[in-house]
Amino acid sequence: MSTKGRHRPKMDKNNLAFLMTLLGTGCWAVCFLWMHRISKKQNHLLDRLGEQGKRIEKLSKIEHDLIKEVHPQVSDIKDGMQEMIAAVKENTESNSPPAPKAKKGA
């Protein structure tokens, strides 16, 4: 096999610059597509977070309304409990059997 018949193209500055330009353009295209994909994922995540925030806000409003409804009832219940405790104490004291007498001499 003789290498006389083959002509190897030499890499001159113009060919090298063209090759580097093609390589750079290819890298730019890959990077662009990659960033576009990441951006779509981020937008989807932000949409989901926005929806979640709306749901949390709705639940918080419902909870706040429930607390506003229950709050006066809680203080009424506390007052009623104090009255019941006082009534039970009165009944216990008035209906309690006399204390047993101590035995003399053992």
C-alpha cells in the first residue's frame, strides 16, 4: 500500500475556523434546547405552586371563618363550665355524708 496516491487535506486556518464555527453553533443549539426544556419545567412548577397557593389561601379563609364562628361559642362554653363547676361543688358540699367518727381506745 502506497500513500503516494492519497492526498490528505491539510488543516489550514480557514478550515479550522470553519470547523470551530460549526462546533460552536452545534453547542449553542444544544444549550438552547436544554435551557428551553428547563424553562418549560420551571413554568409548569410555578403554575402548580400558584394553584397550591390559591388552595391554601381558600382553606385559610375557610378556617378563619370557622374560628370566627367558634370563638364566641368557646367563651360561652367556658362561662357555662364555670357555672357547672360551681353548681357541682355546692351539691357535693350540701349532700356529702358526715365524716366518720374516730374510734376511741384501741
